[in-house]
Amino acid sequence: MRRSWRVGVLLPMAVVVGCRSGPLARASVHPLPPRIPRDAARFEIDSVTDSTASFRVQEARWIRPGHAAYVVDAKQRDALVARLHIVGRDSLTATALITSQVARVRAEHVLLVVRPPSPCWRSIRFWVGSLAGAAVGAGGALLGR
């Protein structure tokens, strides 16, 4: 009885664990660059050093250190020039560290920053759905009495 219990419990567990650990995914040799959304905010680059670029943030108060940025060449149909990582920001300007580049970053290029998604509770759809769900639940509770 004890042996059958082990076989009945441990064998299915081993099968489930074995099925979950499939072959390891191999990294692509030439990964494609991420597609930059068309609604990314565009900024003019003020100054460029060997490893950083600074730009005016103007009204974009949502830009924070840690966000990803991209430099594109507007003359070549927004061809990717470099990837950056924003490392600092004050009231007027932000500084981004160049993490990888295809060509040398120049002040005539354009910097794109993708706006991070806002939390779900800040959208009007969340609150409309919550209120509608509460109303349906309350109506169902009243009718169920």
C-alpha cells in the first residue's frame, strides 16, 4: 500500500516537473532591435560627450532616471543610432548614458524616450469598470433576497 501511494503521487509529480522544464531557449546571435513606438516623445540633443548626452526635458515631467531612450537619425527615416539609459535629471535638463551605439551620436540626431505605462488604477476605464461591477453586484444581491 505504501509503495503504490509513492508511485501514485510521485510519478505524476515527476512528469509535471519534467514537462515544465523544456529545452532551454537559445539566445539569438543577432537579436532584432526593439521596435520604438511611434508615440515616443522626441527631444533635441543639447550636448554630447564620449559617453553621455544631455537634452532639455521641457514639459515632460514623467522622465525619470532609469528610463530607456533611443537616438535616431531623422534624416535617414529614424534609423537607430544608439541606445541610452537616463541617469540624471534636474528641472530643465536630463542626462543619458550611452549604453550601445551603431554610429557616433551627434547633436543633430534626435532622442526618443518611450513613456512608461501608467498604473491601471489611474485610468478612467478601471474606475468605470469597478463602479459598473459594484453596481451589478449590488443589484444581483438585492434581487437575490
